[in-house]
Amino acid sequence: MNISYNWLKDLIDTRLSVEETACELTRVGLAVEGVHPHGDDHVFDIDLTSNRPDCLSHLGVARELAVIRNSKLKNKNSETEGKPKAENQTLVNIEDADLCHRFTARILRNVKIGQSPQWLVDRLEAIGERAINNVADITNYVMHELGQPMHSFDLDKLTENRIVVRRAKNGETITTLDEVERKLDDRMLAICDAKKPVAVAGVMGGLASGITETTTNVLLEVAYFDRANIRATSRKLNLATEASYRFERGVDIENLIRASNRATELICELAGGEAAEFIDVYPTKFTPSEVESADISAATRRLTGLDVSTEDCNRILNALGIVVSDESAIRDPQSTIYLSPSWRHDIAIEEDLVEEVARHAGYEKIADELPPAFGAGEYQPTELRERRLRYCLAALGFDEALSYSFIDLRHDGPFQLVPHLVDGTLEEKFVTLRDSVIEGAVRMRPTILPGLLEAVRLNMNHQRRDIKLFEIGKVFAAVGGDGLPKEQKLLALALTGSELQEGRSMTGRPLDLYDAKGAIEAALGSAGIASVSCRASEATHLRLGQSAEILIGDQVLGYVGRLSEDVAARYKFRQAVFVAELDIATALAGPGDLIAYKPLAKFPGVARDVSFVVPRRVELGAILSEVSEVGIDLCRKASFVDVYEGKGLAENERSVTIRLEYRSDERTLTEEEVEPLHQMIVDQVTNKLGIVVRV
Amino acid sequence: MSEEERQIQGIREAFEQEFERFAALNLDGMALSDAEARLQELRELRIRQTGKRSAIAGAMKLIGRVAPHERSAFGQLVQSVEKLIAGTIDAAEILLSDHISAARTELERLDVTLPGRRPRTGHLHPITILRQRIEDIFVAMGYAIEDDREIETDYYNFDALNIPEAHPARESQDTFYTTKGFALRSQTSTVQIRAMERRGVPIRILAPGRVFRRDTPDMTHTPMFHQLEGLCVDKGITMGHLKGTVTEWLKRMYGPDTVTRFRPSYFPFTEPSAEFDFSCFKCAGTGVFESERCRPCKGSGWIELGGSGMVHPNVLRSCGVDPTVYSGFAFGFGLERMTALMYNIDDIRHMFENDVRFLEQFR
């Protein structure tokens, strides 16, 4: 909203400089975002909040200024007062008074359409408006001065030279001033002549009935329309104008005659017109909203901590046009009834009055204070463990990603979702948006992986080959009936390329499935969960044979593995990409593993390594569980050493080396004692699994 | 000169002759391996010249042949030659050894400016870093961190927040809706309602989270972003407490000299309402940094951060809280904006592109 400093001074006696004015307006909530010189004038760029349509004019801003310095608005008497009233009451007929609360019309005859004088052009240009012709410029000028949108018709183009205000009929059309033909319906208010719509009420006039160079007789409309209806019409027609902007926020219904008179006076003066008949149809009289306050000073103190005497409160409120009702004392001596002025649509409750008092008394006068203590601070239950998990992943070289919660529908198919997220019995399992601002992205993600893989691709496009990313965020799934969708927090990883060293460009070992698994184990371990395991399992988006379920205890919480060729091809990945996704909310919901101290060994142990040649389908897990099956108490630990495949072994074989540790709590074991035990374990494992020891 | 003395003289001359190539040895720039070979030769020479079967050792036997009155003088002569030989070799050996150890040090000298050996460290997202810092400050001030639904009903997203049907914020061009008619929350204020319903009052909570608005992505807008919402409701809470709390938080965040400014504003869910600014962390509110216009605050000295106010009585009522007994304040702001200001990020779309070149700049 642009406001001219010189124009303001026409309306108010003020000694405030340009800078002081900007500063004071900002202080009371009319944020001056910039001051721009224009000739000998200065223009304020004011950012108005949506509750203050009364300040969408110079008069409105002047009113705020008047409160600040307790100065006085200039009272402009109009010479048009006393000009003839219409004899013919049929000039204006309001059929739908629920949508048109007041309508005034002024006839002006012998008007000469032409250019506006320079002072008028300058004023309009200062606030960024373009001059068109004298009558159009005057209506525009008065709107910016007094806040009242108005419209001028060519009287001679109105059938029967009269106005009917009614709902449009379905199927009626009108070509508006912007030369677009618009379809009206019976929920829109139209200004009509005897036959047809000549304007969309409060939004835009019709082209056919508008002012042209040949116009001589003008009908000037100044009216008040129902706010919600103008808003709805404007949205429906996708047509927002300066007029609709003001009408839908609310104009001053009591200001119509002043505005009409001001415009009439200017048209007579600048376009040679003669003021003729005037009619004011006012079916829905303004009643000020009443706000009750037992003690405005106390209310101000209670809500803001400011000490403002009742006298000062009332001075501020009065200056803003909020007056104490004459009936106040009669109706209830215990409280005061304030009446809101016709230009304020936002004063309804005592708190609104408090805000008016506080902003003019000054927010800067409110003393800083901390609230009294109450209770102890607390994080979200899983936050601190989540933090450890984040730090752990970062230490392992993972960068934290955040991606959009909505993804492209095309991503749905290939991904195996974490267990129990989606209700398979539903016809519509997912949450979908009606539309999006990013093309195609209407699915509320049921998996984080598409976002992460998109990020992997973006980084690869920037010549980065070695990438480790993780994200913690919510995914969504539909629930049956009318229930709100399910929201669940997941952890996802994506990694590809080789190991990186800080500060060194040469890469190390290529990453593989065990890096993904290791990261999950380390991350969960850092959050106090050590009982993480993996079990071979075929997830749809993972490559067969390199795909596993992630378990905590015996609960499956997600999947880890190498991205399948099929999915990799969708992203044009030409190197192996490993991903993992798991239900972190469930993982962290439990208490975490208890730690129980085990006494330190007093005697040294004996370690024996043994390598088995196994078919590839035989897993380490099977070997280790066979070892414990044997049940040798002195065998304290069986651990993985290495795996080997290649030269010296058949194609379908690999060699797995494990280390068995023998130890007694009573004595130092000898080789002779250990040997038969070790042999017994090795024999049983080879027999049970049908495998052989590698020699 | 006696025969014996001549013999000693001969030994000495023979030594000097053999030692000559060591005497003339030029160590400058001599390679380590050469020096080591020379040292080896020198040690062999020492054995030859000073060992049990050396000429000088044999000369000691001559003492018996010398006339008794000359023995003492002769003995001294032999000893002096012996000393000369040993001393000369010692000196040469020290020189060589020093050279060798210096050369070896040089050979093993490391470039300590090479990077330490460690795996590349990953980085937390700047939004996470900031969120955690702010959470820590408010937990220390007795606030509970709340997290809640991202998909909401219109009731929680609008009605309960006193945003009426006709309010511009409610128009569907600003809000995402699911096909079933649920809204993606357009502000974290929804958590005010959920938390008050769940916890009752008095209450002090801080709710960080994702919010969604139908903005086409550009330098300063993304359709998804993060807000942080604070709420404090109790008996006797005033705007003074709001100002005190926000100021305390920003002082802990940006240093004790930080000052705040509250300006009247309008939000449907607060009355009175205020926007809050704080003195620029870069130029300390002067508007000038390194004699140029300060960037984060655009030279104004103030950074506009968020919205705040006293919780609207309708909001309290919709949570079953009596506004004549309780009052409260709420404030909220966007984390992306704060992050962008702090790190001088010119395009907030970077926050969700996950370009590692972006992510690795934060820790």
C-alpha cells in the first residue's frame, strides 16, 4: 500500500517529518517497509495486516497518525451537500438487500471526458497509479483518499436509465472492462440496468456501460456489499481488483455519502459536470458492534503488563473512533460498553480493545520478564537417543538429508515398505494430495528412499561418486474409515561408491552391503540397541541374494540391501547403491538393552581359528549356532574372522574362518586340554552342516 | 733418533697414509648409503690400526729394547702416537655418524601438514543443528518439546486456531489437501491445540516441525518448511513474559548484547499480536559490517524473525481453558529463514536438494 506524505498532510495537521512519520506508523503496527522520494513528495510503502482494511486509504492512515500525536484531522466540508435529491425513487432498486447493504447513485450531467489536470496525475503517479481519463481518475483518487471504491456508468447506456441490484441469473454473461466475457451465476451479485447485468458488484464494471470519450451523463455508484459474497465472486471469477480487495475486507458503510460527494465535487470542478439527482438506498442500517469491558485499564495490565490509566485508555480509544456508549452507564454500571466505529470490522472483544491501547501506548514500554517456573523441561521421549544416532551416522561419514514429504506417484511401485505401515486390506492404501505445486508430487511418501535416491542422483550429476546419506522423517499411510492418516518416523540410508578419508581425494575400499548393515548396527548401537540382526529376505526393491530384513530381537523393522537393477536403472545409476530403511520409532520405543557387567577374565584363554569350506547358501549364522549347539562350556566365544572366495575354491563355495576362544575361570588351559574340545566342535559342525574343514 | 723411534715414526706415517682418504672426505651431499660404506671402512681401518695385531700394539713390545733411561720418554711417544691414531679415527667416525644420523632423519622426515588419517565425517543438516540448539535453550527454561501430526483436520489447522471460514489463510490455494479432505498443517500452531488438549494447563511447550504451504519453489519459498512454535499458558501470563522469554532465548542464541523489538501485528490466533525482530547478530544492530551495508539485516540493524502474541481467548476456549482465569503467549517462526540468515544462504531451495556440497558446509 502506497501512501503519499503530501496527501496525508491535506487530511491532517501534522508536524511530523517524513522520517518521524514512517517511524511512528511502524511503531503502531502500520509497518513502513520503505520510503521513496517522488518529486517534492515522499511515498511510504506500508505493509498492512489483513485486519486493517480501514487503513487502505490516506484517510485511514491519517486517522492512526492523529492518535499518535493527538492531532486533529482536517474537516473537509463538501459543497455538494444540499444538491438535489432524486425525485424518482425507481432510479435504484435493491432486490437482494442481503448482499447489498447500501447503494447510492449520483447523476452528473454534461460531463466532458478528457485528461485530468497535472496535480491529479501527479498524485496518482506518486502512489503508482496510472491516469486514464478525468472521471476514472477521480473515482480512483477518491478511493485512495477515502477508502471507498466506486464506479461510474455512462447513464445513457443503461436501459431505462436505472439500476437494479440483484443476484445474477444462471447463464447471464457480461463482458467486463478488461474485455473478458464472464459467466455469472445466481450466487453472484450483479449491478443491472432494466434488462441485463452492467457490472459485477464490487468487482468490476461492464465494458458496454463504461465511460468513453463520448460520455456526457454519468451515474456514479458508491455502495456497500456483503464481504463474503464479494470474496466468493472474486475467487470464482478468478478476478481480484482494487475494489474487490477492499470490499471483501470491509469498507466504511457510513462513509459512502462523503465519498460520493467528494467525487461529485471533483467531477463538477475538473470535468465540467453538473450534479443532478442523488439517491441513497440503505436497507441494512449500520449498527456498531458493542464491546464490553469491566475495566479496560485492568484488562490491559492483565494481558500486557502495561500500566495505562482508564483515562488514557479511553483517550486512545476515542481517538481511534471507539467511543463509550451513551447507554453504557444505564445498562450496567459495573462495566463499560464501547462502540466500534463503522470503519473498523476487527473490534469484537475486550482483547481487541487492549491491543488498540497497547499498540498506541507502545509495545516498547512493556518490560521484559520471565514467566514463573513450572515443571521441568523435557525432550521428546526419543529425541536424545535420536541425537546419538544422528551423531553416530555423521561420524561414519553420512550426511543428513531432508527431502520433501510428497513424492511422485511413479515412485510407489518398486519399494518394499517397512512392515506394518500399510493396511493391505484397504483399497486406497496411501495418502494422496488433491494436487501439488511440484508437478506429479502428490503422494505423501510411504517411504523415504525415493527422496534419498533422488539426492544420490543429483549428487552423481555433480560428479560425485562416493555418497553416504541418511534421513530421519515421517512417512504416511491411509487408515480405514474417516481416520486421520498414519504417520510414522523412519530412518533411511543410501550409500554408494568407496570409502572416503577426510582431506584426501583418493578413495579407499569400495562400499558394499556390509557397510550399510554396519551403519545400521552402529547407529542403533549408539542409541542403546545392540540386538540387531539381519536375515536373508527378498525385498522388491533389492537385488536377489543381497537383500535382508533388519530385526531387533525377533521383530522385523525394515530392510537393507543392494538396490535392484530394475530400480537402479530408473535412476540411471551405473554403480552399486546400497539402501536401508527401518521403523526407528518402534526401534526406539523400547527401553534399550540393559548393560550387565561381566567380571574380567582372571586366566588367559586359548584362541583357535578354523576355516570351513561351505556352499554359498550356508551362512555364518548357521555355523555359529551349531557351535553353540555343541555346548562346550569352556568354549566362551565364537567369532567371525574372515571370508574368502576365489582361487582354490569351487565357484559355488566360499571359505569361512571363525575363531573359537577357550577359557576357564579356574585355571590356565593347556593345549592338550583344548585340542579334543576343539576337535569335537569342528567334527560336529562339519557333520551337521555337511561341510568340510579347509586345509 | 733411535731405530725404535724411527719405527714409531714409520707407524705414524703408515697410518697417516692409510687415513688420508678419510681426512679428505667431503661429507657435503654424500648419500646415506655412501656414508654408511665409509663408516664401515673406517671401522675396519680402526681394527687394523688399533687392534691387537696392529702395528702400534706391536710397538709396545719395543719398549723392552730401549735403554732404561729412555723408556719413559719412549713410552710417552708410543702412547702419544696411539692416542693420535685413535683420536683421529674417533673424530672421523663422529663426523660420519653425525652425517649418517642427519641423513637418516632427513630420509624419514614427515610432512606434518598432510591431513590426519580419519574417515570422512558426515554432517547434520543445518535445520537439525539449529533445531537442536533452540530445543536445548527452551528445555533449559523448563519447556517440553512437543511433536505432533503433520496431516490434520481443518478443525486443528484452522477452526480451533480462530481462523474463520472466510479468512484468506484458509483458501485452498494456500493449503494442501489430501483426497480425503485432510489438510497438511500450514503452521505448527496446531500443536498448541493438541498439546493443551493432552496436557491441560499450565503448560510450556516448544513444537518444532514440518509445515506445508502451496508455494511454488523459488529463492525464498519452498512448499514444505519448518516452523518452531512456543506456547506458555498459566495464570497471570502477560506480554511482558512473551518479550522476556523471546529476548532470553535470542540472547542465549546470539549473545548477551542481543536486543529485541516487538511491533504490533495481526494473527487470528493471538490478540494482541506482535511481530518480533532482534538486533542483527552480524553488525550488532548497527546496520554496517566492515564498512559496508550489513547483509543479513539489509542495513537496518534489525532481523525480522517471527510472529507472536497473547493466545486468543477463542483458542483457549476451544481447548477447554477458561480465558478469564488463564492467559498465555505464543510465538512462532520459520527455521529455514533463520538458517538462511545465519549462514548467508541465498536460496532456501538448497535445504531440500541434499547436495553434499551444501550439506558438508555445516557442523
